[in-house]
Amino acid sequence: MLENFFEFKENGTNLKTEILAGITTFLAMAYILGVNPSILSNSGMPASGVFFSTALASGIACIIMGLVSKYPIGLSSGMGHNALFTFTIIIFMGNTWETALAATFLSSIIILLITVSGLTEKIINIIPNDLKLAIGAGIGFFLIFIGLNECGIIVGNPTTLVTMGNLLSPPTLLALIGIFITIILYIQKVPAAIFFGLILNAILGLIFISFGFGVGEALMPTISPEIITTKINTSLIFGFVRGFGGLFSNINNIIVIFSLVFLSFFDTTGTFVSLGKQGGFVDENGNIKRVKKAFIGNAAAQMIGSACGTSPITAYLESSTGIEIGGRTGLTGIVIGILFLLSIFFAPIVLSLFTPPVTVVALVIVGILMIQQLKEVNWSDNVVMVSVPMTIAMMILTYSISRGIAWGFVTYTIAKIATGRFKELDWIMLLLSIAFMAYLLWGL
């Protein structure tokens, strides 16, 4: 039955290969189970609840993607999306986490409608490719900055705004060692380098504790008898329903919804294109096979994620690890989903081990990987040369992904006009830039 449904022979695969590919991809993605609670807990959400919601939503999302699009792709809370969710939508803009979940739910409906209406390709073509690359790279730099700050490698300074922290502080030293260990693993092309970097760093944290370093530090990993009796926390499920009042009462949340739609839409597009080429899902004309079903599956997954109580769900580039060893069908995704669901029962141990000095490894390394797309930017174009750095710099310096996007659009449009290339601007692009200018000037 599985062979017929997933067409193993046509895709050059078999049951064993699909299962191994699913396990491999899960190992490459599993770091999100430790990272997401660490990031979202900054917003006041309970870490144990975020763990449960992330594992549950990821499991369901992967299974849906496997059945609907039959892609060997894993989905979970997006890195970068969780930063926007926590540090911009909730902390910077003052929304509650319920409102942020409501915005996520609404944005997923918009993406679903866009996909069903057939506007997917048209919208992709409106936004200049160089700006898409700039936004992705900017989020990468933003993740690095957040990670280094969370573990104390970078700290605030009244004179210079930021400076280097005390590297000999146990949590900071642990994070520093973990980053370099993971960098070495990645350079040596060790499969699931980020996952194993996290595991090694968690073990190193326990060694620190055993030798008396960091004892009493809330940030350090620990194993205590209480974690065995910790109950599964389901308090975040359907919390988004309570957030609609706050969502519609603040006009500034229009930019929140747009940012979520924009990031989710183009992040998914980039991931599908990249993985499609690797897995042979792109035809001779450059079109992605079953792309509409893939977007529908991704939008449905994001709706489920917000209902479960976690930040936006998206397709993971780490799926390339499973594709690399032969995963070619949706069964790979289903295996990933099952493993995420099983991980729910290990929540207490994961939350005790994967504290900020440990999870910073994933933030920094994923950020580095996201920055690599800058090599595809057309730096010979003066318009691109000024708008790309502005997008990235303002995203970091304003501590806001949405403000970085706004600066990028406005700079790009002004530069186009200044170079006498006004006619190259799409009218929708022009309207978006005007809206972004109003947002920057008056906070609309």
C-alpha cells in the first residue's frame, strides 16, 4: 500500500531508505525542540508549554505535508520566524503572545487564499530577488546577534551601546565552546552537525556543573529529580482565540500580519526551490512539481501551529540531509512527524538540558548559513548595492525584522527613482514602499 501510494519505484526509493531519511532529517531538525522554548519563553510563554506545542504542531505538520504534497520535507517553527514572533511582535511592539498567535493564524489563512487563487507566482515575481536575499540574510545576522546577546558574549554598554561580555563566565564560556565545536563539526561535514553540537554542548554543561562551575546559575543545564515528575503543559493550545481582540484593536498590527505573510511566503518559496532542485522535483522549465499542494500543506501546517500555540511553522532546509541519503517521497515527512510526536514524552529532560548557553549554538550556526545567500546578490547594480545593506543593518540596529524590511523597500524604491529607472518599478511595489514609509514615519 505504501509503495503504491508514494510510488517508490517511480521515485527510485524504497521503504528502508525513506525511514532512514526521515530519521536523519529529524536529527538535523531536533534542535528546534530546545531552541524554540528558549526563544519564546522571553515573551512570557511557559517553556514547557512551548515545547509541547512545538513538538505537537511539528509532528502534525510533517504528516500533513507528507500526505498532501508527498514531499520528503520536515516542518517546524521557523528560525527567524520565532525571532520576529518574540522580539518584534511581542516584546518590541507590546503585543501579548495570544495576539501574536492570532496574527499567525490570520496570516496562514491569507497565504492559503493566495495559493488557492493562483496568485503565488505573480506575488513572487513582484518582489525583487535581491531584496528577498537581503531579508533572508538580515534575519541570519539578527539571529546571530540575538544568540550572542542571550548567552552574554555580547552585552549592553552605555557608551558604545554594545560590547563584548565576560567570556570566562560559565554560561558564556559554555556557549563559546559550543559554537566552535559546532562550527568544526559543520566544516567537517558531519551529518546533523547542529543537532550533535547541541548534544555535546549540553553534556559539556553538565560537566561544568559537576566540577562546580555555574552551580546555581539559572542559565546552566541541569538534571534534577523534579523533572521526572513534570507534567505535559498544554496551556497554550487554542490561546490564539483570545488574541483577536488585541489584534484588531491596534492598527500597527497591520504591519505584523504583512510581515508574517511576507516572511512565511518567501521563506517557503526559497526552501521549496532549493530542496526541489536537490530532490528532482523541478521540471525542465524550472517549475516546482506539486508546488500548489506544497503551499497548501504549508499554510495548513501554520494554522495548526498557531492553534497548538507556537510560532509560525515553515519548511526546513535541514530536510536536505534526508534527501541527500535518498528520501524522495512523503513517507520521509511522515516518519519525521512521528518522531516529533514521540519527543513530547521527553520534554522535562530537554528543557533542563537545552538552556540558552546551549541553544545559542543553533541560533548562531543557522544565522551563518542564512547569510550565505548574499553571494547571489547582484552587487554590480547601484540600487541593490544601497538597498541590501540598508535592509540588513536596520533589521539589526532597530532590533526589528519588520522595520528592516520597511527600510529595504523604501531605499530600493528611492534608489530606483534616483537612477532614472522609475518605470522598472511595479505599481504594487510602489504602493508597498509608500505604505512602508508611512509606517517608518508615523508608526502606522
